[in-house]
Amino acid sequence: MTGTRTRPRRRPRATRTRLLLLVGATLVVVCGATALTTALFQRAYVMGEFDGRVVNAAERSLGGAALHPSSSTYLGFLRNDGNPSGTLAARLSGEGKVLSAAVVTQDAPPRDLDPAQRAALTGLHADGSRHTRILPGLGAYRVTVLRSGDVQVLTGLPTADVENMLRHLVLVEAAVAATGLAVACCVCAVVVRRQLRPLGRVAATAAEVARAPLGPGDALTRVPVHDTDPDSEAGQVGAALNHLLERVRHSEESVRDGEERVRRGEEQVRRGEERMRRFLADASHELRTPLASIAGYAELVNRGTGVVDPVLAWRRVSTESARMTALVEDLLLLARLDESNPLQAVRVDLAPLVAEAVWEARSADSGHDWQLELPLDQAAMAAGDALLLRRAVAALLSNARTHTPVGTRIVTSVAPSDDHCAISVRDDGPGIPPTLLPTVFERFTRADTSRSRADASAGGSGLGLSLALAITEAHGGRVTVHSAPGRTEFTIRLPRATEPGAESGSDADVRTAALPLGLRGQLVK
């Protein structure tokens, strides 16, 4: 127990030590770099100023020497009051040899340089640059050579005063930097200790939770509220620990919820398998019925008993064959749409498309009151496959025609808006039974006799609404239905197409056929 109690205390101390070392090292590097940069800058600046003084002294010396061009050893200009103590000057030959050299001394005439000192100045030329030379007995000098005609003069100033000044500046800066570094380290130590106190309390809480039993109904220790401030890192850690403890408290409920989700998933899989079996059974039944009819008429014709007219038999065989072909094509289209393959989308004008579909429905069945409502102020443009969209509209019209009695009014409308276009097919028939409404878009779903017409053979295979739903969803739209006795309305909503040129395809691909002549003045309201 003693070891487990001391462990969470040592970790914050080690963290503080490492953090303080890191901060101290950073401050040392920053202060050192700052001091070095400042010293180098000051040295460059002071030496630049000093080089300017050397050049000025050299210009004065060259002016004095130019007054006596015939004397190659004249250094009388050093006696002027403008030359400070320590200034040296030398007359040079064209090859850079020192002809004469002297240095200004305080309260005494200029003193000639000895051979060793002259040798230190040999080899300099009037190239405009400044040089540093160490003269025995005189120290370091900053010298330059100027030339005017045949007169060459070397002039130099001692650097001892400048070096001493720079040395004192470096010492002062080092003292100031050391003092500032010590103060900064102390402040950082105090701040780090204060900032890590909440983290130590959070660590103690975590250690207590780790030792506590995790059983049902056991209460877990939480981090105090004042240690969960989201504006600090330690507070964020405390809040995260409390959140973790809350999730641990609800872990058992989460497990139960997961088991429930697994059970519902298995139930969905079971229902999906059941729908698949029912779909296969319905498809087999739909295909077996026309096949049985075709086989029966073929057998009667083959017997040649005269029971059935061969022409009538052939017509029935053709009818059943066409019915079976349509069923197979619908199933293949549904399978292709289920694969979610991308469509060849172009901009489609829905108004003429819907008008043509209504015209064909009216031509197939004139017993209903067909009406059409189209927008006159703006175009209803959608992006998609025109043939598939027309088939979806035809499926809704066929459903309304098949499951409503003669004389029912069927109104088809197109209504564009800012973001979508709506195609509605409504009728005033008996409506869809409430028990059938939730499954009306499922495949092989058929209405009961209350909505069917008297001629049951005119009904379809139960795939029309499924096709309409699949085609609409493949275009990114949706289909809705609202039904009550006396009013049933199916609505297709498609995303509105962008401006011309935003979709791929040339102008020849745009379906903008005019309204059929038979609809003008008859169907448009």
C-alpha cells in the first residue's frame, strides 16, 4: 500500500523537474543567442565607426603629405594638433616598402618606428581596404593606405580603446543576461509548480479509481469541478477523466444496448431473407402463369382436334409471350438499378416528357378523364436519363389507370422550384387501403379488389411502383404517396438541373421536345 501511494507523488515531481530543465535550457539558449548576436552587432557597428575615423585620419595625412611631394620621407603633418596620441603614419614607395614611419606620442614630438615595427607595416597597398596589424611594443592597429599621384601614405589608429570598450560591453551584457536568466528561471519554476498542482490532483484521483473495485452500483471517485476547467490543459485532462468514468458507469447499459442492436440486426437479416424468398416465389409464379398458358395453347394446336381456333391460340400465345417479356425486362431493369451503376445523365425538360407520357396513357385508355398541368413561367429541368424518367411517369399513370374505375379523373402536374422539380399524379378514385399503403412500393405488391377494375386481367405484375421508386432513387430523388378515399397522389421529386453547360452532353442530348399537337388546347390547363 505504501508503494502504491508514493508512486503517483513521484511522477509529478519528475515531470516538474524535466519541465524545469527544459525551460531552463531553452532560456539559456535564447539568452546566449541573444547576447552573442548583440555582441557581434555592437562589435561590427563600433568597428565600422572606428574604420571611419581611420579613413578620416588617412585623408588628413595624405593631404599633409601632398604638400611636399618631392620629399618621400616627410612626416611633418603628424605634428598637427588634430592627430590624437597613438596615431601613426608612414610614407610608402610604389612597391609598398616603408620609407619612413612615426607615431604620435603624448606631450612629445612624433617618434620614429623601429625596423621591427616598420616590417609589420610592409606589404600594404593603396587598395582602399582596412587592415589590422600587430606592432611590437605598440599593440594592435587598424591601418589603411591612400594614394594621390606618386604620394602613398599609410595611416593607422590603435584599437586598444575600442577593444576595451567592447570587452566592458560584453561583460555588462553577460551580467544583465545572467540576472535576467536567473529571474526568469525562478518565475518559471513558480508558474510550473502552480500549473502542475491540478494535474497532480487528477493523477491522485486516477490512482484512487484504479484501486477501487468496478462492480455494479459501486460509486467511482470523480475529479473536483474546480480541476475540470476547459481553459487549461490540466482541466481538460480532468474533464476527460470524468467523461471516461461516466462512460464506464454506463458500460453495462451500452452492452445491453449492443445486444439489442445485434438482435434487431438479426431480425432485419431474417426479414430480408424472407423478402428474398417471397420475391423469388412471386417472380416464379408470374413467369409460370404465362408459360403455362403458352404451353396449353401450344398443346391444343399440336393435337389439331379443332377445339381451339389456331389464330386465336396464336394471339393468346403472343399476348402471354409479350407479358412474360415485359416482366423479364422489368426484373432486369430492377436488377440493373440495384447495382447502383452511374446513369448517363443529361439535362431533361420534364414538361414535354410528362406530356408525352400522358398522351400515350390517354391513347391507351380514353375511359378516364385525363388532365395535365404544366408550368408556363419557367422550365422544369432535371438531370438524368429521359427514357428511364418517362418510364417512371408511365408506371404511375398505369397504376392510376389500372386501379381506378372508368370515369376517374387523373391529373398529372409538373411543378419546378428553386432546388427540385416535382411530378405529381393524383386521382379521385377509391384510394389505397391503409394496410397496403406501407408496402405499396414493394415488388409484386398488388391492390385488393376494392381498388382494382372489373377486368382483373388488365392488372400488371406488381412491379410498376417498384420501378418508379428505383428509377427515382437512381436519379437522386424520392417518391411519396398520400392516399385517402377520393384522393390518391403519387409525387416524384427530382433535383433540379444546373444551368446549361454545367452538365456533360451537347445540345443534341437535351430533351426539349415540344408538346404533342394532340395535347394543345385539350389537356393543358
